[in-house]
Amino acid sequence: MTTHIPTKRHIAASFGSKAASYDRHADVQRALLEILVDMARPVLPQTSGPWLDAGCGTGMLGELVRSTGASPRIVCMDLAPECLRVARSKEPTSGPVCGDVEALPFGDATFGCTAVTSVLQWLDDPGVALSELGRVTAPNGTLLLVAWLHGSFRELSELRAEFGVPDPVRLLSEEAVLKAVLQAGFEVTAQERISGQATYPTALAAIKSLVGTGSSAHDASSRSPQVFDLTREYAKRFGDEHGVPVSHETLVAVARK
């Protein structure tokens, strides 16, 4: 299986073009964030200072945190200005910043809590981003993490390999993610590995849902024969009377510096 991580400019354009539709398609991402926020509840009252949501997307994490009654000042940072506009519409005081998680534009020990959710798979070296988060997190601060692991999108990855289409994401093992978190100066205090499948009525619906969140990071308007052939094979090989699955393997974790 070949992996080709898109350029940051390409990722920003892909997610930015889908900012308006993201929340409608991101049921799995929302469910994972709900688990994360619930896991973090014991430490939320102890967290002081501003928060950083690095790779915030449409600001879904902040929305869920505020629903618990907590009201931290959350700095929303993302590569895509369009996503930041959606995040700010949900919380006008979110302080949106257009920036790169691998080169954070903040001083050392700035934040009482940092979060990186559904982001690491888009990076050539996730350890760089986690080290940057460690740098900007204050002593005794908290890291909130959702990482997509090897085995996610298994069906699509299998077909991409057969059709000679590179995977646009780099999926790590749970052990590799935890090692990188430790090397960044954090100690994991709570974690849960979550395996699941989202089921869609058709293969086309499954792929459209991925495209709807920007997760394909390619031109969704493509009508190449290769795309049609891959979609047809997806339905033939993996579909059944219940629909077509998209598998995911994820790690949800809370860590302290």
C-alpha cells in the first residue's frame, strides 16, 4: 500500500471546500469527540488558562466542551480559513488563528489545555506536531487526543492498493501514537481504543460522506473511470443487505504534562 500525504495547501483547500457540509457528514468524528469530552470531564475543572484546538475544523470540540457547562477561552487554529469562519460562527470569542500544527505560532507554555483530534493522520511525522503541542502546553496542562489508527478505512485502502491509488493518510499503530505522546512530554492518564464501522446504503454514499468531510483530500468532482470502477468494486466486495461499511480504528486519550 502506497501512502502519499497531500500538501498542506491541498489539505486546506479540501477541508475548506467542505466546511459548510462537514458537520452534516461527521457523525463518527462527533461521536469520538463526545467520548473524549466525557473522558476529560474529571480534569476540566482543574484546567486553567486558555485552550488550543489545533486543527479545529468547524469547532465541534469547543461546541461539545461548552455543552458541559465549562466555558474556557478556546483558541481555534486550522489551515483552512473557511473552517475557521464556521468555528467562529459557533463561538464568536473563539479567537481563530490560521496556522500549522507542526509549527505553532505561539510561545512556550501558553495553554492550559491543547487538543489535536483527527489531525495526525494528515502529517508526515506526527511526532513533530505532538512535540509542538508539548512546547505550548503549560506545566501540569492537559492534552486531548483523537488519533485514527492503522486499520481505519480498511475497505477503501484495500481497493486503493489494487487500483494503484495512493492512500492520502498515514495511519499509525496505537503503540506508535502513545510513544510519540510520551516523547512529547505527556503522560497518558486515560485512554480507550475504539473499533467500529459506519454503514451507508451504497458505496457511493460512503465515498460521498468521506468527501463531505474533506477526508478524501482530492478533487471530489472527479468522474474518472477509475473512481467509478473502485466504487463499483467497493459495493460488490463489501456490501450486503445492511449496506456498505467504512471501518475505523481510533485512539481517544487524555494526557497530562
